[in-house]
Amino acid sequence: MQPNYDWESLSHDPIHGYIPFVSRRGAAPGEISEQDIIDHPWVQRLRQIHQLQTAWWVFPSATHTRFQHVLGVMHLAGRVTQHLYPSLQASDPDTPSFGYVTTLMRLAGLLHDVGHGPFGHFFDQFYLARYGLNHERLGSEIIRRELAPLLRRVRRNPLGELRPDEEIDPEQICFLITRPKTSEEPTSPLWLRLLRSLFSGIYTVDNMDFVLRDAYMSGYSQRAFDLDRLIHYSFFTPQGLTIHERGLPALVRFITVRAELFRSIYFHRTVRSIDLSLQDLFRDSADYLFPGNPLDHLDQYRRFTDWSLLVDVERWADSPDERLATLGVRWREWLGRKILWKMVCERTVFFGPGKSEEMSVFSDEKLFEEAIRRRLPPGLREIPLRCDPPRHVHRPGTRAPAAGQNYLYDPATKSVRTLDARELYRQIPFSYRICRVYALDTQHANEIAAAMDALLNGDAVDDVTNM
């Protein structure tokens, strides 16, 4: 088949090589091209939001943005769909055409982060949560209100075209990019539920791209895991996204590398110290940062990015408003990387079967801090401290949203089983927390470390159960 040089363009990417997309010149009258969606202001704004919310302040080369990431996810979604489509169709005969499914997945990959605000997930936790929102829910509303008419007119991708009787359903894109709830009833068609595992399962088009991209851009690794092998040994069964046993070591390697990125980069001690100061600034500046619920101000939210926020807060120091000027001085100090909190103690706690994370003081920052203070000498119990227990999920437990979406194919019995059927997978802990204590100086590091060790020596659960 001759390549479609007349309507296909290429974007070069350091992770995936050339990323093809349908250009405007290939669109028929009345049709919207992939380039039209890529160039839309809602997608282009992602150029101004860093992929690594504050880690780029510690890793100087990791200045890549959400825009580069979503292009990579779009490409990876098409590549994975091309490989999985035959097994998807075999699992559900009602699956739409290859052209439809591939276009739907590529658009979902491109738009899955469209709701992100400044500092990414940090903004979810410390601003959007005030309104019962996260970037997924906000992104779905942006798709419905701003992009849906355009998405319905997308007819092709570099791998195939929709049938004449098919039209992209924006609600299906919203479904794919929103994590399932544990109590959710399976009302959507099977083929669509299976595809959602590629956005919210254990290994997804989202996290496979960001692990490779973040590892490369930070200098951690040029090729962190074997993407080709992981895709090759994956297929759909009616149970869910399934990996052949030959691919299980590649999956375990991916899970391990992702966990190490959290430990070494996303949860780096200095990154978290920067985040602690940023939390304080967000708490005190929230009423000035944005005029309320983004759903009520979408036009302003489209222009609200890392760039706009950092420019605005730097100018506050010159404001005639005394409170705003005081905040502006604090922001300038933060922008000057004057880090207030210094890490004085760190321990890592792993949670697996039979070890309850929910019943641990480390599951709550306030409980963690109170438990540390009780174990300090009386004269030190009121010193300024910040306790930070960031959590990473290695593999989902039975109650996690990603649970029940990934399976293992056993060639010996020719049956589909849970991943837990293999010891190689069972050896991976459910989650871990890096438990750190920060202070304004390191003067009392020994006493704080002793308090932490006392807490870890068997009574961390008792602190919760006895309250």
C-alpha cells in the first residue's frame, strides 16, 4: 500500500521516533483533521505546563511538557490498538471498525491531559479538589463543551478510516480518560471497557510513555524498559487486557522501573521539599490564583498555565495591596529556589498482603507528625516540623480502580488467570511510602531519627488502633 504522503505529516520525537498524524491538507470538505485537534488552543496550552510539576527544578534537563507527552500517548495508543484490535474484536464481536477504534484511541491519548492546570497533579490536590474536581473530570467537561463538535468530524488517522456510517462519540473519549470507580456498574459495551484498561490499568499508553519520556529527559535511563516486548505479548480476552507468560518479566521490569522513577525523581527529597513550600503558597494564595471553579470560567482556565501563574505571582511583590505584596515576596523567594524545609530523616515502608496500610499512621500526614512528636524528647516536641509520606502503588490491590483489568495467559493450561497466579508478580509489594521528616535545620536530626525508628519498631499500627 502506498503511503499517504499527500495528507500525512510527521513530528519527530526522541522517544518514539517519527509520529505520523493526519494534516489539514488531507481533510475532505467538512472534515476535521488530527492536526486541527493538535493545533487547537486547548491542546496547545499544554506546551506551557511541565510534565514534571516541580521535579524540573531539581533535574535541569527534564523541562519537557504535557504537550510532548500527549503526542507520544496519541502515537502509542494507535500503535497498541493496531496490535490489539484482532483480539479486541474476537473478545467482543460488536467492536466498531478498526478505523473507528484507532481514531478514538488516538484522540483519547491526545486529550487525556487536557484538563490539567499549573503544576499538574499538584493542582488537582491543592486547588481542583476544593470543587470536587480533578483533571480527568475537568478534561471531560472541556471535551463536552469545547471540543465535541470538532471531534465528531474527525474521519481518519494514519492507520485507517471510519466507515461512512460511523461518527466519533466524544462521550466515549470521556469514558476512556476517566478512571473507573470501584462501585461502577458495567453499562458500557465490553469493547469500550476493555480499551479503558489501556488508560487506567497496570500498564497503559499513558504511563508507558511517561516512564520512557521522564527517564530519558531526566537522565535516569535512555531505554528504561522493553516497550516492544510488553506490547508484543499483550492481547485482549473477554476478562480484560491479558499478557502472555513470556511477557511477564517485561511487565515486572516496567513496574519496577516506574516505582524507581517515583523514588528517585517524582519523590526526590528536594522535589518534595519544594512541594512543601508550594503547598503553603497555594493555601495562602488560592483566592488570588484563579477566580473560582474552573467549570464556571473555562475561557480563563484555557489561559491558565505554569507560564501565566509564575509570571503573575512574581509581579505580586510590586502590588499596592499589602497582603498580595507579602505573598509576592514569598513567591519570589520560592522562584529563587530558597528552600525552607530540609530533610532530616527518611525511612521507606513497604505494604503487601497482610500488612494494612489503612491502619498505619503513615496513611495520614497529621497522624504521622503527631506520632513523631510524641516520641521526641519533651523539649523538642514543639519545634517546626513537616512530615511527608508520599505513596506509590506498585500494583493495585483488590479495591484499587486498576484492579480487575489485567490478566495473565498461562500457556501450560491454555487458560487466563490472575497475575497473582505467578510468584514473580506476587513478590511485588502493593505499595510503599517514603516517610520523611523535614525541619528548618538539621540540628536535631539524631533525635528525630530515633523517634522515627521507635515509630517503625512495631507500634505504628497501634498508634491508630488505640486512638
